[in-house]
Amino acid sequence: MIKRLIGLVFASALFFSATAEVVVHIRPPHVVTEKRAPPPSRDYVWISGYHRWDGNAYAWTPGMWQQPPRRHAHWVAHRWTHRRDGWVLVEGHWR
């Protein structure tokens, strides 16, 4: 019974953290222009850097080369969207 309850609490916490949005009332800075190193191989895709909110200010997360998880996958970049109450980060993901 206790294991089941702990599992339920853990699953709820994962669901909440995956669906919770952080609204920032300060407009994000302009994207930083990065100098890319050559890709490790032709199978890699450039994932652009982005500004994330660290709870107090925006912090730059640098871009990186990454191998797609499957054939024909393409990267949809991180982006900040403006809503009535502020700015919300839409996480980048593979499509």
C-alpha cells in the first residue's frame, strides 16, 4: 500500500513538472549569434542556443551539435511566446 502511494505521489509530481508553465514578465533578450564548431559528422544537426529563465534572470544556454533520435527527424527550436500575462518558453523538441 505504501509503495503504491509513493508511486502515485511520484507520478503526480512528474505530471505537474511536465505541464507547469513558468510565466516571465520581462521580455527575453535577443538571441545570441553563436560561432559553430564543425559538426562531429554529417549525421549531426545544430541545436541553436536559447535564453532560459533561471528564476531571477535570463541565462544563455549555448547551442550544440546533436544526432537526431531517428531517421528524418527534424529539430523544432526553443522559442518564447508572448501571452496576456507575460512570456512562456516553448521547449525545443524533435519532430
